Amino acid sequence: MLSLKRYGWLCVLGGEVAYVICILGGYLPLRTARGAELHDALLETLPGFTWGNPWSLVLGAVYVFALAWIFGGYMVWMHNTSLVERESRDQTSFNRSSAIGANRG
């Protein structure tokens, strides 16, 4: 079973690293004009984000933090829920086969 605390923090770490790489990549001159437009439009989907504003960069990091926790919580819930159902099914089939084996002997 996955731990929400551990998996949540790993999602935050990955999300924040990707966010910083995207921000730094936004200031590199190695892109085409169309690529720069796409990059700007993608990051501006974060509410309140504007390029070059330091408070906007912090706000974007807060958004990534919150969304990473939501994503991590959902993944842990889905993973652990599927394991609980599978384990209960495996236990039920094991109990049935044990009962059948006991009746034969």
C-alpha cells in the first residue's frame, strides 16, 4: 500500500522541479517564435500568472504544490483501493479452496 505522505511529497518534488525547468526554459532564446508562444500560453493558464513578475512565479509554485497534492492523493486512493479489493478477493478464493480441500480429506 502506498503512503499518502510519502507519495504526496514525491509528487510535489516532481511537480516543482518540472515547474522550475519550464520557467527557466521560458527565458532561453533557443526556441522558435511558435514554441515561445505555446510555452507562454501554457504557463499563463495558471490563474494570475504573468511573465516576469516574481510574485507570479511564487503563485505558480503554490498552484503546482496544491495540484501535486491533489494528484498524489487521488493516485494513492486509486492504488490502495484496488489493492484492498484484490486482497479481499484473493482471501475469499483462498478460504473457499481451503474449505473445499478440508471437505475432501
